[in-house]
Amino acid sequence: MTVDMDRNVVLRGERELTERAWRLFLAREEFACAATDMKTWALPGARELILAGRARTAPGLATYKLYNPAALADEESERELIRLAGAGVRVRICTTPLPHETIIVDRRTAILAGPPEQGVREYTVVRSPSVVKGVVSLFWATWETSADLADYRRERPPALSEESRHILRLLGGGLKDEAAARQLGMSLRTYRRRVAEILTLLDAGSRFQAGLRAQEFGLLG
């Protein structure tokens, strides 16, 4: 059973949303999302199903992601945002509190997520043109006053894990990769991958530059 495209409906939980309305996510021209952070999907495979379908139907889709600073609260989330921006997604950070999640598809459909209640969220799928127009206007007004991801990140230290800080200290100490990997109990390949990830988070083109950035942000103490 799918959602009636001519009316607004309320769906309970991600399973019902993906079973009945996943085709509504398959934007043809534009996909926009505003959310507090990156951890809005709990159902395993749900997000991947939607992304795979969208990639097949609209590979060159214009995509806009608007998040609160909480989306940069941990290293994994920050790396994912950097990856999205590198893949062509427009990402901005908004310091004004956002709803849990709002999705706009081709400026014709809005999906509004409510807060979790006993671990389950309700989703209002809106097709009413006047309501969708209002949601669209609010999204773009907020977008215009928000900071581009690169600009926002430039003035703040990344949320490095303790392991990453340890790796930075080893780099600063001049320890060779093989010795550093042994000390951390990692393979050499894993160690070098982690170093590359840290350089990306610090927007550094070299290990030397990463050290300078780490000192600038006070990450080596």
C-alpha cells in the first residue's frame, strides 16, 4: 500500500514511512533536508534503500543539507559531512535550532518528522501546495542566513576522538609510521588511513600543516 498522492497523511515509525512512502523521496530535480544532526534514521537499511533509489532515478540531483552544529559533534559525523560536500551536496550549518527533521522533495512534497515518543517518530507527509510553499519558504530563508560547511569548520577545531589526538601527538613526536602503528596496536594500513582522515578533518595538505593546525586549535595538550 502506498501513500495517496493527493492528501496529507501521518505515518507512524520509519518502517511504515519506508513501506508506504519511500517513492516520495525519489526527487527528480531537487532534494532538501533540515535536521538537528546526522542521527535521524534508526531503522537499519531504510536510508540506504532511499539513497539507492534516488541514485538510480536522478544521479545529478541538486541536494541541500542544513544542519545544526550538533551534526559536527563527533568525528564520524564530521567526516561524513565532509564526504557529502565533496560529492557535490550543498551543506550549511545553522546555529538557530531546527526541527528534528524536515525533508522537501522537488518543492512539491514535505515530510515533517516529529520528536521520538517511546522510540518511535511520527511523520507527516504534506502534499497541500499552500503548506508545502510555506515550508519551502522557511527552509530557504534559514538557508540564506546559515554558514557554508567549509566556512563554519574553518573557525573551529574538529571533534577529534582521543585516539585521533594520540595519533597527532605521535606525529608531532616524529615517530615513524611502523612504530606508531605498533604502539597503537594497528596495522600500518589502518594507521595511515587514520592519519589521512585526521588530515581531512584539519583541512591540512600535509602532516606538517596538520601539526600547525592542531597547535592552533590546542589539540595537542
